[in-house]
Amino acid sequence: MRVGIIGSGIIGLSSAYYLQKSGHEVTLIDQGDLKDGCSFGNAGMIVPSHLVPLAAPGMISKGIRWMFNSTSPFYVKPQWEIDLFKWGFRFYKSATTAHVEKSAVALKEISLLSKMMYQQLAKELPFDFGFQERGLLMLYKTKETEHEESETAKLANHHGIEARMLSAEEVQQLEPDVKVDVRGGVYFPGDAHMTPQVLVGHLIQHLKTNGAIFKTKTEVTDFKIENGNIKSVITDKGRFSFDAVIIATGSWSGIVAKKLNLNLPMQAGKGYSFTLPEAEKNVRIPSIFLEARVAVTPMGNSLRFGGTMEITGIDHSVNMKRVKGIVDSIPGYYPEMSVSMPLKETVWHGLRPCSPDGLPYIGRTKKYKNLILATGHAMLGISLGPGTGKLISEIANEERTSVDLRMFDPERFK
């Protein structure tokens, strides 16, 4: 088939890779120039441990508290926007224990599939993207967070994802090169990490070498529909005809879906990161500062810090107060690590596509026979990329999918 993929982040690229392996002709259409995007500067974590969706009990109250702190990890920009109100109401309805329990099974299955795909990619791709299986440390400083994380650890172990509660001394034993000041931590030995900008950059070249066509700086303006099929994709650079169309446009997916009269609730969650190019003393295991919601990932000799979740719509401004919140949190966990405020021009930002229930949209639509959606992965885009790509190829090939996709139904919010 001739397959058109709208969007060339990690989800679009992964879909292209597995579709290409299946023998399909692949064209990727992107409004950008492939030099940036949410897949480049994120934390690079592959996290089967993340079984709890963003919409979970306690997130509403925490979010309200954080909103009044300019350096906090979470912020919703006040705006009279009907889509935001609808999204917020659905988020509120989804933030239940029952939703977490159902979501945990679905997230575990797709996460383990994706990790397995990463293991295969590390062997079969002709380049090294820094794939390491060292696990993940969830670090906490307070008794309240310790209680919350012990519950998360119980949930993970219940679902077969190994989680170990560690004392401060046991955490320090895992990090002999850097002093760690915490009450304790949870260690997930089954997690992994890699260098996302290396994977994305080299994967683009690999796809091109194998015949994929990239249409960059090309904006989708409309679609031509015939007999329940998308006949062609209309752009500002002309029309393109495909046998199947994949929407993988991240935070823009809701806007693109509206052109097809599809309701795909989505908000952009802005995150920031900066990278120390040469860390004098580097950590060995990726970590998350739980109270600060900051992710820390070693990437070779460099060290990346990332965090915050700003629900601000499609907004590319950089709020240095949020970046200061990340910087200020570091000595609280790594007291001997001196990190200065980065220059504004060195701060990366990306817009994470957030569905209101914290689950991605993966699957066909009933309205259009040849349309498949692959979006809404929020902070798990890199983690779930190859798994999602594999699933998209299975859907396109009308094969039995590797995991049950009912929880990811793209039309669940009709």
C-alpha cells in the first residue's frame, strides 16, 4: 500500500519503520523541518514502570496547589477556551481508582511490547542510539511521598513489574559516584533509557535510505473523502493520494482531526529540558525527583534534566521560572551537584499530546475505513514509540494486534 503518515515524531517514525518493513511505500508529511519536536529533547526513558495514567486520584488537588507557585511542576494557563473546559471535565471524571486499575493492564502490555521492540531495534538498526537497561530510581524526600510510592510499587508488583522499596543507604549504593540526599526510593530494574535525539535523527536517515519520502514544512489543510475513505490529503504544497492514512501529529492531532469532523480531545502539555554536556560526576541510573517531578537521565557523558507540565495550548514561549524550578530542585536530591541556570536559548521545550484520560489514541476509526490514529501519548511518547509503530503496522496489515487496543479506542470520547 501507499501509506501517508501525518507527523514525523517518534510515533510517526516508528510507524513508518514497521510499515516499511512490511513492504509498504511510506510518505511522511510534517509541518516542521524535522530539526525539533517533542521526540528530540525529552528524558529518553523507557518505562514499563509507569502504569498509572496522568488522570489519577490526587492529581486534581495537587494540580490546584501547584498552580499558584510560579516554579511548580504543573500549570494550567487560565483561558476561556471551550475545548480546555471539556478536556478538564473529562480529566476530572477519569481521575478515579477504577480508571487507574483498568489502565494499568493496558499500559503494562503496550509498555512491555515497546521495550521488547527497543531490544530488537538495538540489535537490528545499523547505528547505536545509547540503549541501556539500567532501570529507574524514583526518589522521594517526604513520608507522604513514600506512602504514595509504596502503593505504586505494590500496584507494579501486582501486575508483574518488579519494584523494590529502597532505603536511603540502598539508593546511595546504586549511585556510588554522586551523593544522593533522599528519604528513600523505589527501584524499577526493568526500565531502560536511550538518547532520543540520536535515535530520531538516525532513524530519519535510515527511513530515507530505504525509500521513505519526507514532505517537510508542509501543512495539512483538508482531506478529500470518497465513499467513507480518505482519497487524498490536501496540503499547502499540493495533494497526495494514499491507500491508508495515519494521523500521528502529537499535540496538533485534535486540530487535524477536526478537519475530518472527528472529536479527539487533546491538550498540549509543555515540558522543558536542558543538558549538561560533560557531567563531572554522572549518575548511573535514570531518576525521577518525585516531589519536584523532575526527570534525570545520563546520556553518555552528558546529563539531561527535564520536567514541568504546562497546559497552555499550542504555545512555544519558554517560561524560565519553570526552568528555575527544575534547577532549584537539583541540590535537594544531589547536594554536591552544582548546576547553574541555563541560558534561555539552550533550553529545549516540547509539546506533549495529552488525552483527558491519560491514555493514547491508537486504532482505526469507524467513520473512515482507511484512517488510523496514533497519538496522545503524553509523556510516554518515546517509551511507547516502537510498540505503537508495531501496532500500527499490524492494524494496517489487518493482522491480530500484539496487545488489546480497546482502552486506546480513538473514538472513546464521541
